Amino acid sequence: MIVGINLDYIMGRKYNPPEGNIRIDNQTKITNLEDINVPLFKEKATKVSFTFQTTYKTDKKTIGEIEISGNLLLRGDREKIREKWKEEKKLPDDIALNVMNNILRKSITRAIELSEISCFPHRSTCH
């Protein structure tokens, strides 16, 4: 069960003005797992660290990028999670979908806000 999600780092960088067709690529990656003590709970929780990156590109150049990193806390199934991570650097399938959906929901929401502020090429009003 996910008990919290935090964003530690949010960065947006614009390199070049948009020209031609633009491709937007997103990548989400779980970077680390660790068991931590949480004063509110009797048992330890699993801290899942992650990164999310959006890159805006044309055929010739990178227009800009957004990077987000953070973590979420999971309760329960610590042994199962730790074992799968140790073997394959993955979460168990029954847990991974919920974790990735929560990471994407939080990260994409912030990335859209930042892209609007930075006038990344998703709106015709920003040139």
C-alpha cells in the first residue's frame, strides 16, 4: 500500500526554439529501494526512489527537458519487494503497476505545469 509520495527535485530547461516536427519522450525509472523507519508505523516502510524525464526534440536538436525526482513510501510485502529488486532491479508485477501509475500521475501533472510556465512546445500561444 502506498502511504505517501514526495517530489525532491523539479527542473525545466529550454535550449532551443522549436522548429519543425517536435517529439516528446517520457521516461520513468525506479532508481533505488531502501527500508526506512517511519515514526507513525510500527514496521518499516519501503522507500522507492524514482526519476521522471520529459525531453522535447526535433530531428536535429533537443529543444528542452524536464527532470523530476522523488520517492514514495510503501507499506507491506517488504521481503517480496526486496527479493525481486535484489534479483532483477524490478518491483513485483502486482505492486509495480500501482507504483508506476502513482509516479506518473504526480510527475506528469508537475511536468505539464512546468511546460506551461516555460512555454514548452505544447501550446500554440507560446512562441
